[in-house]
Amino acid sequence: MSSSKMGVVVLMMMLIIMGAALSGCSSNPSKQEVGLVSGAVVGGIVGSALTGGSTAGTVAGAGAGAYVGNRIGRELARK
């Protein structure tokens, strides 16, 4: 499997896992949770695009995006 296809597969798996995790919440997701998932998705896409579809770039981008999204969501929730 080519690295670009592998990156897409990894990204889709992460989206499915995150969606399942959030759907298990009994209440509405917090701003911090929404920021985490949104950041992971955007970061994964950007990381994949910047590294030519490498799996490592996708995962690193998703991790960095999740962290940044989580922090932004936390700040929005505090206001």
C-alpha cells in the first residue's frame, strides 16, 4: 500500500475512533472536546498534505492539532 493511501486509512480510523468516543458521552460535548476532535482532523489533513501523505506526518499533525484544539477549546470554555 502506498504511503498516501496509508495516511488516508490512518486518518479515517482516527476519525471513526474519535467519533465513537464522543458519541458515548451522555451529555453534549464540551468546547474542549469539540476543539480536540476538530484540531485532530484538521491537523491530520494538514500533516498529510505537508508530508506528501506520509503516515508519520498524518499522525504527528493529528496529535499536534488535537493538542492545540484542546487548548483553544479550554480557553473558550473559560470565557
